[in-house]
Amino acid sequence: MTDRTDVSGPGATVSSAGLPPGGSRRQDPREAGAGLEPAHGQDSVAFRARRVRARVPFDVGEHVVVVGCGPVAARFVDDVLPLVERGLLRVTVLGAEPHMAYNRILVGEYAVGRVSRESLTVADLETWRAAGVDVRLGAEVLRMDRTRRRITVRVAAAGPGEAAGENAQENDQENDGASESSSDASAGISGLSWDRVVLATGARAVRPNLRGLDPSPDGAVLPAGVTALRDLDDARHMRAVVAERGHTVVLGGGVLGVEAALAAAETAGTATLVHTGDHPLGRVLSPGTARLLAERLRQAGVRCRSARAVAVATDPGGGFTALELADGGSIPGDLLVLSCGVQARAGLAEGAGLRVLQGIVVDHELQADVEGRVFAIGDCAEVLCRDPGCEPCLQRRAGELRSAPAGMIAPGWRQAEYLAARIAAEVRALADPRLMTGPVEPMPAHEPSVLRLKAKDIDLVVLDSGLPVAGDPARRIRFTDDALCQDLHAEFADDGRLRRAVALARPRAMAQLTAAVEAGEPLRGDLTWLLSLDSQWAAPEPAAAGPADVVCRCAGVTRGVLEEAIDGGARTAEAITAATRACTGCGTCHPEIQALLAQRDASMTT
Amino acid sequence: MGVDADGEPLFEPVAWDDALDLMASRFRAIQHREGEDSAGIFGGASLTTERAYQLGKFARIALRTSRIDYNGRFCMSSAAGAANAVLGTDRGMPFPLQDLDAAHTVLLCGSNPVQTMPPFVQHLASARAAGGLIVVDPRRSATAALTDDGGGIHLAPRPGTDLSLLLGITHVILSDGAADEGYLAERTSGTAAVRAAVAAWWPERVEAVTGVAATDVVTAARLLSRRREGTYVLTGRGAEQHVDGVDTVMAAINLALLLGLPGRENSGWGTLTGQGNGQGAREHGQKADQLPGYRLITDPAAREHVARVWGVDPEIIPGPGIPAAELLTTLGVPGGLQALWVNGSNVVVSAPDAAEVARGLDRLQFLVVSDFFMSETALHADLILPVPQWAEEEGTMTNLEGRVLRRRKIQEPPGQARDELWIMAELARRLDAPGTFSTNAAEVFEELTRASAGGKADYSALSHAGLDGLEGPAESSARQWPVTAAAPEGTPRMFLERFGHADGLAHMKAVRPRTAARRAELGPAHDRGSIAEPPVPPDAGGPDIELMLTTGRLLEHYQSGTQTRRVPSLQAAAPEARAHLHPTVAARLGVSDGDRLALASAVGKAAAAVAVDTDIAPHTVFLPFHFAGEQTVNRLISTVVDPVSGMPEFKAVRVRVARAAPAPPGAPGPAGAPRIDDPQESLT
């Protein structure tokens, strides 16, 4: 801990290294090359060295508290389980919801009965507990004290099953007492010591400013019949409405809104999607593609309405009756699904003095603080480093590079996997110096984003390699069919790597493009093979059987050779076999030989 | 051994007595100097079960070495590892092949039987007729083409992503609520963890990893959950020959278990064994960690039992050795093998990092090769022992269904070829080995059945005479193990009441593609990512690109080609290794059919003729593994292996390819093993 001169105190961020956004060190993006590797200028190297020296190294048996028990937290815990099993790390998971981690990505599909509840759970409590992980569900973290490294938790009243009951008891560790906790039994509030914290608190739904809706994000409950479709309770609510073929109104024309409307329409027959702009997904699609998508939505029973909502109308009992629009119109319905985006749950970090912008600000090693004691992963995190040589982050600051759209799971999982690997490398090397592998490289500054619509009959993907844009694409391909509402376009860099692409209703081409982006693989040459993958044309008639066709695969005997044998006097299958060796192997060709004999006989007799 | 004027090795005939004296004295001297484990045996799955058994016994009590393993490690070992872990017993197909004749849905994951096992294909007819043949293969293989015209569906994942694809199919089955909950509760354990692992693999995510459209993943899942009776899941080398091959097969078995298929009539999981005696050769002690009857060499009770049959003290049986790929990395290195006896295996062609294996063989102090042809491996030997081939010896083999079949001698071996049983008996005598080494296959089999009694692969109620006395078509003239006093007719369908574990349950294990932390935990020896980037081929004569190499078989050839490359009609039909490239790739490389292609991976280089092929994806290149010399594709394969099975990564290897530069006139041919020009040449 020698190099602390550039740190102004606990909870502060590195000050001297950070340059103002768009500072003078900005490079021309073209000079940054293809840009996968951060440009390592001298400043950049010095910056990295300072960051590394400021860190507190791990010790064996440290206590890591994971705040959150969603799919991203689950991935992290699964990956550090071997360390926990071997006593190299202690892990406590604090989940606010009373359930084990479940797959929020599929909540919408669960809401319309497309997937079973069981298929949502992404972690196995028994496996975790057997490995020695302390799992506390229904545990809300109130405060995080970074100076004393304590965390204050309120455990919900003991519920059934896996919820609070056993969690209230402290897990006696024979350790250094790092996790001794003080508790105020009456309030269910207890304290917990930690060595490291991993924040995986996720994001909450944004509540639009509408008359009749409490604007506070954590405020009172929504009116009956209004849901943000974020958790299992929301999903159950929606499930009940669509099962009765009630009418669902979805507010918000992003991917989640479109998916919710499609899901509702699939079960209930129709649904209404209220969006701004000309068409749903107008912000990520070109006008042409958006129009084709809108047509497909219409065919699927989704009524799209471009309007601004102003109020939620309720009945005397406070239940939703209609969404009122700025143009004076009103859309009645049985359920209003709010799909107006998400915002990071960053209150805990903010209260602990960590830097929060769109989310908890972390560097490419997912550190939220200078010491490397607090990390953030998933939807609650925002990657934005202060490395003066990191072109993508400079571009992000300047608003020139879009951050990956929120609400997608893949980036969060990549982060969880990276963080687990980073910690594992350090801790395993402590336990066995022979396993020293050197420092784990930071995550790449560019991450591809895959925006994939999950819907029954509409295949849509929007791909972005995340590579910085430098000049016009070297290549564009475009295929559009207005009648069949199909669209495929892609832009490539001059090294053949895909920059971005959109595919609508060409599912197999789309799969190839997506996998190529994920693999960072170039696509070059004649690409019309992509179109052929989804083509519905009839296969050409197989050519008439000819003398060169192999009949007996084992012995490599062709039709011509067999015919010669027949013409030479072989009149039985046995005779043909004796003459040609056909059918001496597997015997599969026996029927064909018989048929050939019969055919030859027939032609000879006529 | 010397070399002739052209650098070809020279061998001279030697009398059997002298040869065996030499071998025994060299092995003894080397072991005396460098320890018992300095001598080893490399076996093969083409040996009869009697000879595979005897080889394991010979290693343990005549040579007293733990260093024995066999080429089945490169073949079925991942399926064996997964079946043992989940089902508790490994019998390739736990049901008769004919059961497939009533199937309506068959998932064939990584197998191309149209080319590799033509007789099997007739059993897919009913599934094709029902539109239920699902073929998973990165290539549109001849088998994948059977799914055309309503026969079913072909899923073409990127090489190395089979596991994700299987998890995706399983995910849909679970989301649809199509799992057989009653069966799971009654007959399995570990389902909760499996469900949790699978929950993260919804079809759209699988699509991004595998390149298989989400809609096709869903279609496959729906086909599989149509009706339990008549549904089968089969895996082959494509699923198994990966660094995560065991995990991949476990995912396939988990899928089958969730549908309630295994251990019931008219449904199940199985693996399509790859070699003639792939099953029998792995059951009776040829594997580094096993004793006869599929017993573990570390189990004191198993050692006790087998030692009693062998008439020796259990203490003298060595502990577990090391699996094949790793064993071959110890050739001639300090502390490794200094003397080796290779039996019916052509490791210079078939083993990973084949060029290094060839160098390793040359570092040995003494190499003995038993074969019936002059294989590329035999060319490296100090001593070559000619042995009979299949119609020239008595014995048994156990086929893919665990069916024990008699192999009968119909003619005397040519020249001076001698049976391995005789060779082992003679060597045992010279080595003053304890126990007996019969030269009679029926007697060896009788001993084997006693050694296997009480083990998983229990042959105790079988005998040559008994098998010879059975009449009728093949399926009734053979028995499927276990064959015991309690089940003298054998066991056509296994697990009907209980699985092989002590508690009778199938133990489902959660598997998922390895994340960075998991790979680090397993270490670089098991990490595909630890293999360096492929370099530009040294003899590149044009632009180069990186592709994913996947390897496999041709109809015309068998294994390392030692046998089939000598058959003129087969050699004429498929004379050389052809690298299958997508037309767009060929265009970018500037190559067309028949041009010479140079390939390089992190560990080696190879060459092949170009075959332009629309049935292969543009990111993949396919090469068959039957060819030798510079066309030895296994020179590109690294020794990174599956942590459980020791299976190398044969099916997803990063390579760089380019048009090969024309060789300068007068230059010597490309480096490689000497060519065998006379196709009829044999040792006798």
C-alpha cells in the first residue's frame, strides 16, 4: 500500500489518472487500429501499474459477500465453488427475493405459460450449501461500511422453505471470526463482516411519469393490473390475465416490450403495444426493418400504437382500466405492462461512496474501488475506466460509442466468469505457488452485443461487434423482401469481421451471423450461402439412377457393374454376389439387388 | 535394424526363439536399470477379448508394470467415462440394436454410420419414416443427408459446441414440462443441479454459441418428447472426442434420463462403439486403471479377486497406470517409458501429436511391434512380431451391444505368424512370471470368465463351447453380458430394474461448458484454450486463413489404414487424404479440387488434397484420419485431453490452411514416414 498518493481517501476514485472526458490524449480511432487491444501508450501502462499496486492482495480463506442472487450472481458463485470446497474462499450470498437465482430473461415467457417455473431456476441451493456457501434469501442489504468492512442486513420474517428461517442463524465459522455478526433479533437486522464484496444487485424497472402512478422506484406498490414484469410475482399476475384472454397493454417499444406484447398476443389472441416513434424498436432498427417488423407484429395479433402515454386510469377499486394518451385517446385493457427500460440498482454502492453514473462504475477488471475490495457485475455495473489510453471508454464518455443495451444477460455472465477466474487465479496461486499463472488480463474493452428477440414466430437479431466505428464499412450486404417481411443486412470491416447486422425472419442465416460475431470470426467471399440456409425452394429432383451410382457401399459396386453381371448370366442374388462381391458386407443393398434383378428380368422378357 | 541407400529401414528375419530371447532380455535389463514402470504395453481394440485380457495380465504379473493402455482411449473412452459416472455401468448399447427398428425418434449425436458402419443404417429406417431422425454433425454428412425429405432434422453446430447444443435441447424439454417426473423421482438422483445448469441454456443463447438456429433446437426437442416409447439418444465419436467429451456425453445421458428413456423397454441411450472389439477390449484389464470384469485396479476387493484367479499375491499387481495420450508423451524421456510393446495399434498415424509420437518411438531403447502388416509404427521398431489376423485365430469379441461373439479360425496364418497368446506364454516363461499363460483361446476365455465373475462386465456363465452350441441367426447365437448363473441367457436390456450404482439410481451430474475459472482449475493439460494459435503453414504458397479442423472416417478405410490402404480397390477409391473446404473458402485460398493444401496447427503440420464441398460450413475443414506420412492428420492434434477419459481433442482443432507451395524440382518429397509402396507387402 505504498502508492496511495493519488487516492484522496476511502471511497474516492483515482484522481490524477482520470482525464476529463474527451481530453487531449484522445487518439484518432483509426490510429487505434482494429481496436481489440487497448492502445498501450505510456500513460496507459503507468496507469495500469498504479491500479495494480493500489490493490489489496487476496489472502487464503477470505470472506466474499455476494449481494444479489440473480443469474449473474449465480454464475459467479458456481464458478468459485471449487475454491469454497477447498477452504480457499468463504462465500456468503445475500438474496433479496425469497427464491434462489432464477432466469429473469425468461420471466416474460413464464408469464404466458411458455416455460415451466422449474426451468427458470439457474442455481441449485443444495449444491451450494454442500460446497459450504452460506446462502441467505429474503435478506435485504441496508448498508455497506467500507471502512470497517461491515454490511448490515435485514432478514425478512421467517418464511417457508428456503427463505429466511435458517438464514437468521449465523453460520459458525471456526475462522478468524471475520464473519461474527451482531444481530438485533427483534428487527431481524444483523451485521456481517467481509473481506470483499461482489455487488450483483441487478436493475429495476423504470417507472414512467404517468398520472396515477407512484413515481418512486422503490415506492408503494403499483395499482392492481399494472406490472413491470420483472419478477415471478409479476409473471404470475400476467399469467392469470392472459389465461383468461384478457387484453394486455404494453407501454414501451423496446425489445422487452415487444416480447411481452407478442407473448400476450400468443396466448390471448391480441395485445396492444404503445411506443414512441414510428415503429417499435425504432431506436435499434433502420426504418425499413422496423416497418417490416411492425407488419409481422400486426400479423401476430399485436396492435402497435405510436403515442405518448400520460395517465393510468383506474376503477374505483384502484385497478387498471385504461392507458390514457396525450392525443386524447385511451386504450382500455385488463393489464398494463410497463416496459420503459431499466436502471441499475446502485443505491448501496452510492451510499458507500462509490462512483455511480448509469450504474456502479467499474474498470475492465470489474473493480469498483481502488483497493479491489468491492466489485460490481451484471446490470448494476457500468464499465467505464479512467485509463487515458482506453479508446472505447473515451468514446463512451464522449457519447460516441453506445454502451451495450441493458437487460441482456450475456455481458453480465461474461463478467461473472471473468471475476471468478481472476479471483481463482490469485487465490489458487496463494495455496500452491506452482499454480502461479501471472496476472489475469483485464476483460476486453470491446464486447459484442447480441440483441435477440425471443418470440415464437418472429426471429429477429441485432448484432453489434462493439468495435469502434472508423469510417464507412468496407462492405455492406443487403437482402429485403417486403412481401415476405424478411430482411438481412450486414456491415463488415475490411478485415472481414462483422460490424453490425440485422436479420429478420431468416433464422438460420441469423444463427450463423450471431455465432460468427460471438467467435470474432471473419466472413468473406461470396456470402449468398447465408441466404440459401433458409431457402424454402424445392430440392431438385434426384437424377435418374445411372450406371455410376454405387449400390453396394461396402464393396464399392456400382449399378453398371451389377447390370453387367446380370447381362453376363447372373440370375440370382447369390450369383451376382459371387460375380461382383456386392452384398458380402452389411447386406443393406440386398433389396436393391433384388429389385435390379426383377427390373432386368422384366426388360428382357418384354 | 539399419537403413538402406534410400533411407528406408532395413529389417532382417530372425528366428522366433532368438526374437523372444532378445525381447525378454532387453525388457528385463531396462526394467532392472530404470524400474518396472520403464517398460510398457500399448494395446488395441482390434485384439480379441482373450488377447486383450491376457495382455493386461501379462503387463501386471509378467512385466509388473502399471504402464498399459490402449488405443480405445482415442475412441470410446469418453462415453465409457460418462456411462460409468451416471449409469454406473458402461455397456455401449444397453439394449439390442434391433430395438431401434421400432423407433420413431433417434438423436444421433456425432456419428456418421452411413460411412462408418453401413449395416447399422437399416435400423434407422423407422425413425426416418416417422420424420424423427435427428443428426448432430458440423458437416452435412451422408448420415445427415438421411434427414432430408421429411426424414428428420440435421443440426450443424460449430465444432466443439455439442455440449451447449445438448443443453439447449434439454432446456426446451424442461421448459415444455416434458420431463418424466415420476421416473426422475423414482430412478435418479441429482436432477435439481442438472435443471439449474440447463436453465441457463435457452435456445436463443445456444444459437449464438453453436450457430444452430433456435427454431431448429426447439424442433429437435419437440421430436424427442413426442412419445417415450420409441425414442433413443445415441452418441458417437463426434460428441465424445473432445476435451469435454465426458461432459458432452453426460449431457446426452442427462437428456435421455429427463425423458425417462434409459432402463426401460423401447427407449434408451447408447453409444456407437467405434472399433471391432471396442467393447470387449475395454472390459478386461487392458485399460490403465482397470482389472478384468470392468473392475477398478484401486479397489482392494477387486485386486484380491483377480489375484486369486491369477494365482498370485494381490500385492504384486501394480496400481493404476496412465492413459494412452499421456503415456505416449513419456516415450524415451527420463522417468518415462524406455521399452514398449505395441500390439495391433498404429500410433504413428492414430495418436495425437503423431509426429512427436514417432520421435518418441525413436528415443526408446527398445520397441517391439506386433501386427499382421508392416504398419507405419512397425517401421520404427527394433523387433517386429508377425501375428495372425481375424480369420486366422480363435477367440471372441464383444460388439457395441455388449454381445459376445465367437471369432473362429478358418485358415492358418501365413508364413511364420504366431498367435499373441503363444508369444505371451513364451515371454512369461522367459521372464519367470508367476501364474499360467495358456496358449489356448478357450482356456484363456474360461479364465477370463472367472476373473470377470462378480464384476460389472460379468461373463461368468459364458464359454467358447457354450457359444459354439448356440444356433440360429446372429442375435440368438450370442449373448449380451452380464451372463451369469442367475441370467444364463444374458441381459439384452440392462438397467430395467436398477442402474449400476450401489443405490440402484442413475446419478445425474450437472454439466455446463467450461468457464474460465473451471478451465484454470483443470489446468492447461485439459484446456483447449491453452493450445497456441496455429502458425502459417511453413510451405504456404498463397493466402492463409484459420479454420476449425474436425476429423473423421471414410467409408473406404478403417482406422489408421494399415489394412485398407493395402486393398487396391479401396486405395483406388480413396487414395489420399482430402481436405473438405467450403467453396467460398476454396475461392479465397485460390484452390480447387485436387490442389495440395498445407495445414498447420500449434503442434504440427500436414498436407492434403483439396475437396471443394458445399456440405461443410465455411468455418470448418474436415480431414479423414486414415492416411500416413505428411497426410497424417493426427500430427495436427495436440495432447490436450479430457480430464476424466484421457480423450484427446480430435474434433475441434484450430488450424491455418493455405495452398501448398509447389515443391522445387528435384527436391526430396515432404518429410514423413517412409511410404509403403507395395500394397501387398506383409511381414510374412
